[in-house]
Amino acid sequence: MRSPKKPNTNHFSHNNRIILWILSANFILRFIIAFYTDLGNDEVYYTNYALFPDWSYFDHPPMVGWLIRLSTFNMYFFNNPIFVRLGSLIIGSLNLWIVYKTAIYIGNKKLGIISTFLLSSSFYSSVIAGVFILPDTPLVLFWLLAINQMVKYINTNKNQFIITFGICVGFALLSKYQAIFLWFAAFIYFIVYNRKAFLSPILYVSGLLSAILFSPVIIWNFNSEFSGINYHTNRVGSDSIWANFENFGPELFGQIFYNNPVNFVLIIIGLVTLWKHRNIITKPIAFLLCVGLPLPLVTIFLSAYNKTLPHWSGPAYFALILVSIYAIQETVAIKRPRFFSNSVIIAQSIFLLVFIITLVQVESGKLFPNNEISETRFGKKDFTADISVWRELENTLSDYIETGGTIKTNIYTHNWFPAAHIDYYFAHRNNIDLYVVGNPNHLHQYIKINQTRGQIQSGSDAYFISTSHHYSELPEDLISRYTQVSLPQIIPIHRNNRKRVNLFLWKLSHLKENYLPEAYHSHNIQ
């Protein structure tokens, strides 16, 4: 009798080896970026979420702060930027693995490998959400987990997956408000493909779980004087019904670049292909379309009325890549066997080229030399200035700022950036309180941080710091509060013996009376 044929596991092992190679290579590149660059403006700002735990914050929900606390081992390694970014580095790899597994559910392993390859070349996936520690980092993780669970639910109709979908959306909402688009996508899908689901109590239990998880943020926004509702309303709203399109181009081209131009072209090809061959649209693909299309379209529409940022729509592109590669694999790639391999090579080449250019500029500053004559604008045109100079700050400022007096010395600056950089790289490490003064619109969470740090003691000295790439004069209000104010010292900040920016340092001697920078007024925030 013929023995039963053993299952061939070589192909499976081969696929998994490819994925491990992709994840390993991508992690190494992302780690190099994390190691050689300083924390960016937003990253150092969000370290304040870890320093000052709360249920929510002026700009975003609290998840990114919790992640920083976790990756720094409850702040033990807080002063090490690699540990601040560690959560993002790990999550960046997890995201690609989830994409691979999700692709298998909607197609096959080849779809998973190609999608993983292409998404690893996305600047949003690999850098913005995979190196930088931002609210997008945990958002994308829970966004992808939610998609994965909904695809499993659609394929199996098992209620456990719709429950875990609701839990994942809840955690995504604790990361960033855009996660509400996941429930919007589910609602549209059920309306079109499965209206019977609205008769099932499990769907409402899932929604309730999302709401319960998100409820601390809702309660905080309604009860806190530091609520960001007005701020975010103004970010996406407009006083005029007429479009001006000033920000339309930057938003559109920003989305193209952030997600890699090759991926964007593939998405267009894939969507056109799906339109022509609607018979290949399965239910999981339909759900992914519901996830992928609304957020980019809404963001582009809003850009016609107000300033938007390209990364707002970033999570949606994971779904768009999956559906597009699926559509192309089912049609175009059959006639053109090398279509995907060529696409991967070009996409990765673009990613590596930008990677090399950025790191060379960060380290040397020579690719885009600074030709600015004005000392107050030096470095303003260097797109890497905010991720290349700050590690030199502590040693440099220690030579100029006196911290050993009987009364505590304080630092002022004019905006949440460069405030957060000065705070993270110098003030916090030297037990100095930093305050942001000036226009309330420029303070963000520092409105509350100012109050948390409390009144500045009369008789104390302070320093006002500005930089040439974010320059501001010393405010008149501060001048009037101190007995003596020095002329600014201009301190060049170097990296690898090349000047990158100027630091401006005013010394303010003997505060006349106790002072707390201006309190919060909600109607001023825009």
C-alpha cells in the first residue's frame, strides 16, 4: 500500500524566511536612523506625556505617553533616546508581520510577501510610525490589529473576532482620534454587505467596548479646561465656505511622498483595476476599501480649506496597499510576471536613496550647505536641523547656565518647539524648570505644564533661549519683570565640527516678584 504523501513544508518555510529577512533588514535600517538622529520636534514634545501622566492631553489621547513609559522601563532609561524610540522600533516590525498575516487571509502568502516588501519602503510605515515615537506609532499597531480581526470575522463569521475588533479600535482611539474611521468603515461594510449584523447584540457589545476604553478621554475633554476640542475643531474647520487650495498641493504630494511614490502609483493602478474588474472584489477586500478610501479623501478635502498634515491619512494606506496588490496580482501581474519584482526594486531604491541622503546631511550638513548670512536665520533651510543638533545641547549649555545658586534657576522660551528639545536634552536632566511664554497658540500642552511647575520665586535668575531656525526676540513682558537683562550671547551649535544652528541666550537677573506665565484661555487657542 502506498504511503500517504507528506505535506510539503519547504514552500512555507521559504516564505517565512523571506519575511524574516524583510523584517530584519527593515529593523536594521530603522535602528540606524534612530541611532544617528536626535529626537524630532514632536517626539520630544510627547515625552512630556510620559513625564506628566494624565488621561488625555491638549493635542492627543495618552497612549504615546504610556508607550514611552513602557519602553523606558517606567522612565529608568528616559534620558536615552533609543529607549524613548524603542516602542516604535518594535512596533514597526510587528506592523509588517500583521500586514503579512492579514494578506494571507485575504489572498495568499505571495500577496503577503509583496505587500510587506512594499510597505517596508513606505516612509510613513518605516520612519514616521516605525522610528519616530508619535501617536501614530500605537495607532498603526491597533489599526492593523483591528483590520486583521475584522477580516477574520468576515471570513469565519465568529463573534469573537468582532469583539476583539472593538477592543482594538478602543486602544486605537486611545492613541489618536482618527481611529474613529475604523468604526465608520465597519458601519459602511455592514450596511452594504451584512445588514443582518445590526440585529446581533455582539456588534453593539463590540461598539460598547470601544466606547468604554475611550471614555476616559471623552470625560477628560469635557471636564478639563485644557481640552483640545477647540484646537482640533479649528485645525480641520474654516471660517469660509470657499476653498483656497493653498494647502491642497502640499497635502497631496505629501501623501505621495510619505507612502513612497511607487506605492502611490500601485494604489492608483490597483483601484482602477478593481473598478474595471469588480467581480474580483471579495468581502474582505470591500471592507479594506471602506478602511482605505475615506481618510485620505477627507484629509485632501480638508486641505482645500485649512492646513493639514500628510501623515494624518497614513494608517489608511496600509489597507490601500493590500487591496491594490491583490487586484494587480489577480489581473495585471498574470501577464507581466516581473511587475512586482520591478516595483519592489524601485520602491526600495527610493527609500534607500532618501535614507542615505538624510543620514549624510544629518552627520555632515554638506549636501545642503547653509548659505544664510543672517545669524538669526542660520540653519532655517536645513531640513535635518531638528534631528541633528540637540545631542550637543547639554554640554554646550552647561558652560553658560549657572545652576548652583540657593534659588532655583529657570529657563524660558517662546514656543512648544524648541521648548520640548531644550526640556528633554538639557532642562530635565539638570533639574531646571522650563516655561513657555508668549502667544497661547504656541504653548500647547505647556499651558498646563507651566501651571504644574508652579510659580517662579522672586529674586531668582532665569535664561531665555531661542534658536536661529526658530528665532524669537526676548519678549518685552519678561524684560519688565527682571531687574537686569543681558544682551544675547550667540552660541554656535556644531555637529562633526560644522556649525548647524545658532543658540541665543539672554540672562535675566533677579525676578522682581513671584511670577506664573499667563494662564489658559480656551477662546484664544486656534
